[in-house]
Amino acid sequence: MKQYTILVGAGVGIICIMAIIFGLDLLKLSLSTQEYDIFVDPIIDKQNLFITGRVSIQNTGSQPLTNIHVNFGAGDTLDIGTLKSGQKIIISPPPENPMEFVMIEADNDIFVNKAYRELPKMVGMMGS
């Protein structure tokens, strides 16, 4: 009986150690590792009758981003102001914008320049 208890105790100890190791790995994914960081995802959706665009902007840093300035190209700009840590917004470019690229600038040397990407069309969906 004593050997059985030692074997069960060792098994439970190993499971606890594995849970701690995997838990710490997952914790790294959810915590910000940089003070100032931004995620930008510009998407263009071409339908048969119209074209729409949207830009997702998220503060992935641990500190607020200030003085955020969005340049949609063709002279179209937008001042957002401040995004708190973890905050996400979705904005659309003005009508008649060619939707080729978007540039995001903010304080603390944040600069992102991305081209719009088109989502794959799925059978049965609008515009496919």
C-alpha cells in the first residue's frame, strides 16, 4: 500500500509541474511584453456592386497609445487620439478612397504601413 501511495503522489506531482509549465506558457500569450505596440489589419471586401474597406487597430502594448494618426492615402486622414491598452477599434476609409494602403503613426515611435488584404471568397457568400 505504501508503494501505491508513493506512485500516486509522484504522478500527481508530475501533473502539477506540467500544469504550471503549460500555464506559464499560456500566460505569456495573454500578457503584453512591450510597453508600446500596435496591431493593424486593413481589409478590403470587393462585392459585385460595391467595395468596402475597414481597418482594425488594436493597442497590444501595456501602455496607452497617444496621438494616433491614420493616413488612408489620397489625402484622406483621421486623428483617433488615444487607445488604452487592449482597446480595439474598427474604422472605415472615406468614400472614393482608392484603398491601396494605410499608415498609422503614434507617439513613442510607432509607425505601421500596410497594404489592404482581400479576404478569400466562400461559396454561397455575398460577392462570391
